[in-house]
Amino acid sequence: MSGALAGDPAARCMGRNVMARRNRIKRTFAIAPARRVTHPQSDGRARVRREPVPAAARAFVVASLVCLASVGGWAQQSDPQQKQQNNQPQKQQNNQQQMRGLDEQIQEVKSDVLRITAELSQLEEKLLYPSGTQVAVFVALAKDDTMRLDAVRLKIDGQHLNGAAPCYNPAHKHARPEESVEKLKDFWQAIYQEAIAVNPDAVIEICPCGTSQAFHNMPYMNQAVASDPESSWQVRHKGKTIKALMGPSAAYAGDHVELSDNADDFASTVGIGAIVSTKFTRGHDAKRGFLLTPDKETDWRKWIALYNDKRLAQGRYRGELYDIGFDKPEAHAIAKDGRCYYAFYADRWDGPIELRGLGEGRYGVIDIWSGRAIGQVSAKANRLAVAFEHFLLLEATPIEGT
Ligand SMILES: [Zn+2]
């Protein structure tokens, strides 16, 4: 119901507008039934077929009666059978009375529909355009929980963040209903400034769940997010896009790892310099698959330790070195503290890779997930032969004196 009303702002404002609409509908109905009563279409058609009509007129009638109801009326007037014509006024009167009765019933139903619509609109207005703008957030930790409260973060979340409905709340004193859309950026700015004033280290993440970030909210968040990726590939290419739009050191969260391939692909987040997150549960698995099992916990701890050790999210993403569409295997590079980090992704790869963007001298290369030494490279000899499944995360460290 509310969706159907969205394109008709007038219908949302109560009282006068609804009445005007009702009147319009009434006027329309005053004309339509009368035409149908005077010229019943089926009678007219039957008669036209029986009677002799001059050849030229017949051609005209045959051509026209397919689509024009008024042709039936014309044929009826030229009917020579007087008996039927004598009955016509009485018949018309009866039909008109019947139609009037029907018309009144329709008007009643319409009035009911308009009344319910008005009530729904008022309800919608209260929900969508509240006069109060304050929100209180309460946080509680379960008793005996082993977790320690480290920080409280407010995440603004929902796909409707990228737009706003026209606002009809008189309490807001808008110049026009569309002002709510035009000033959406001011809304983000106000949230950002207030949060930073309360806590200069506040993380302001805006997640337009399942949709892309918008130009009007990007300046007022300090952490973007993959916003409900459906695969690890989406985590990676959204990351590359965000870094291109917001800067090579923009903070980007890969969203919770449970949304990645196999629900455990931290490599796609860590490798591209994104921020890791998970929504695991302990004890009771409210949503299937989110339970942190002992095996999973070992893996989770290892990834988060690696993330904390390298802090690639604080590095400079070098998006210009590899093309995400054409270079195989897919590659990402990050520069941090004089070292170069590379992340390669493929279902399976056995062949050469190229470490681009190296500086002067030689570099020692290790696989940071396994700790294995891979070899040495330089800007001039930057190719290595490798084999891996899913991912390969490399760290290239300058060798002193080379
Ligand atoms: Zn408003």
C-alpha cells in the first residue's frame, strides 16, 4: 500500500487532498455508466447483422463495429422494428436505476479504501518521519561471559541508507518534501561531526547493506565496508574500488568472514589490506554455521594474529600495479614500512607470478601464512614460479647491502 502511494505525494497528505481525489473519481463515474446503459453493445451487434443496410454504410459498419461501442448506438437508431423501440425508455430507466445503485456501492467501497489509505499514510508518516531524532543505545554483557568489553561501536546499517523518502512531517518545517533527499549529506555530516566530537578515534562505518556506497556518504565515514558480499571475489574487488575512490589508505572492512567463500576466507580480507571481522557465536549457534568450534577458533586466532602483526590495512594499497580484470592470477599489492606485500588469488595456480613495484636492490620473499621462504627478487628479475590453491600472501623485504 505504501509503495503504491510513493509516486503520489498528494495522497499522503490527509484531509483536503483526499477529498479532492474522491471528487475527481466521482466526476469520472457520472459519465461512464450512462453511455453503457443507452447502448448495450451485444444488442446492437446482433441487430446490425440482421438488417439490410446500404452497401456503403455496411462497409463502414463492418469496419468500425469491431472496436467502437458507439457504432452499436448508431445501428440501433436506424432500426425499423418499432416494437423494440417502444420498450426502450422503460428498459433504459431500469438500467439507469440499477447502475445508480451500483455506482453508490462503488463509491462506498472507494470511500472506505481512501479512509484506510489515509490512516495507513498517517501511520507511515509517524514511522518514517518522526518528530524526535534522539536514539538511545543500551549494551549488556551476559553474566559469566569470558569476553571483555573493549569498545562500543555504532554501525549504521541498511540498504535504504542511500536514499530518503520525501518528508511530509510539518514539524520539520521543510521548504519542500524533497528537502529530505537533498539534505541527506548534511545528515551524514552531522553524525560524523558529533561522533568525532565525542570520541576522536570513533570508527564511523556506513554499510548500505547489499548495495554500493554513495557519493553523499563517503566523505562522512572513516571506514567503508564490503556491505554484504556474496563471495570472496566481491570482498576483493569492492576493496579495490573503495581504495580507488577514497584513497590508497582508506579503511575498508571486508565485512564478516562468514560471508566469504566457504565462510572462512580471511585471506581475501587480510591480503588486500582490509579490516577483518567475524560474527561468530559461542555456546549457542543462533544462526547455523556461526558457532566458533575449537578447530575454527585455532584458525581464526591465527588469521587475526597475522592481521595484527602486519597491519596491512594501514599500508598504501597500490591499485595501479595490477589490473583486476586482465592480470592472472589476480593480484593486489600493498607498500608498508619499506616492504612490499603481495596477495595472489586463484582456485589453483601453478606457474609464474610477477612482483611489481619493487624498489632498488634485492628482496627476500616469504609466504606470510606458512612462513616458508620463496626466493629472492629484484625490480629487474621480479618473476617467481609458484604453485598454490586459493591464495598466496607474500612479503618482500629489502636485503641490506644489495
Ligand atoms: Zn523531515
